[in-house]
Amino acid sequence: MGVGGDIRRMTDVTADLFAPSLDDFARLAREAFEALPAEFRAAAGEVVFRIDDFADEQTLADLEIEDPFELTGLYHGVDIGRRDSLGPAAEPSRVFLYRRPILDEWCERGDVGLAELIAHVLVHEIGHHFGLSDDDIHAIEDAAD
């Protein structure tokens, strides 16, 4: 095989040695959302997904979080349960997934696939979109286990 074949083979092998990019995370989040039951997706409505490496400094300060690795995801918006009483939302609801903290948790845990962890964080944040508290979401997760 010529040099070109060797380079392609090396590129294929080394591709697995790099951390997934923001675009890779966006694709995994989209796939996770699309894998949810149709009723769940319909109820979520027009929520926007955004992938960033970390939460911005203002968000961390507002949440009183010192270590940016402590926040893997965030829901920003008016939850569905409060929308009727407040009228239409001024801006779309957004779910943020933070790539670096998710990668860190994935590496530390070692017992879950990356796509599964991204799906877990995504569903957790969509739970907030539905008006569920962290305690509500944890109770549902515990009941499912």
C-alpha cells in the first residue's frame, strides 16, 4: 500500500484519540432527542439545544458555582407549567449542555457511554423545561432504577 493509504489508516485510528468536538456533542444530543418517544418530543416543543465547552462566568456566578466542571447542563427559560399564566415566552427555552464537564464526568465514571451520559443530561434539563425540580427528577430516576 502506498503512503496515502498509510496516512488514511493513521487518520482513521487517531480520530478516536481526540475528544469529541462541540459539533460531535450537538449530533449526539440531537440523536438522543430524536430517540425519545414522539409524545415526549412533542411536549418539549420548540426548545433550543446549545452546546458550549463551559457555562459562562455570569451563569456560574448566578448559580454560586465556583468550579465550572460542576455544571454539566442548564435549562434557561420559562417552564411549560408557568407559560400559560405568563403569556408567550419572550425568548425560546434553551437547554445548554457543557462539553468539558460532561467529558470529565464520563472519564471519571467509566461506567457509562458518552452518548448515554449526554442523553441523561439532556433529559434532565428537559425535565426542568416541563417544570420539574431537581428533587422531582431524582425521584423519577430512582423509581426507574
